[in-house]
Amino acid sequence: MLAAVWGSPYLVDGKVYLGDEDGDVAVLEHGTTMKELAVNEMGDSVYTTAVAANGVLYITNRNTLFAVAD
């Protein structure tokens, strides 16, 4: 991460989600070596930990709640 991280890493479905102050959410593969799967720009700072419930991943930035599902 290139900016401050305020939330905790969140592990779900073999992936680690980590948001930062620049508004990026990195998706890493869970394992002993770091493998970046994606970086998603959320448009504003992400200060909280992502949360999954009922098949939906919830991520919030400073002013928007995102619900990510299939």
C-alpha cells in the first residue's frame, strides 16, 4: 500500500482485502507469498474494514457504501 491503512485486512474466500487512505482497495491472494490480484479505486479514502455478509462484500469510503456481488 502506498498510503496509510486504517482498517484491518479482511480475509474472505481465499482473498485478503485492504483499503487505504488514497481510496484504493487491494485484493491479495491468501498465502505465504504476496500476490496482488487487483487494485480497485473507490473514489475517496477507505478508512474501514470490508465486511462480507450473505454473499455480498461491503466496502465504504468517506461518503459511499458499495455492495459488491455476483
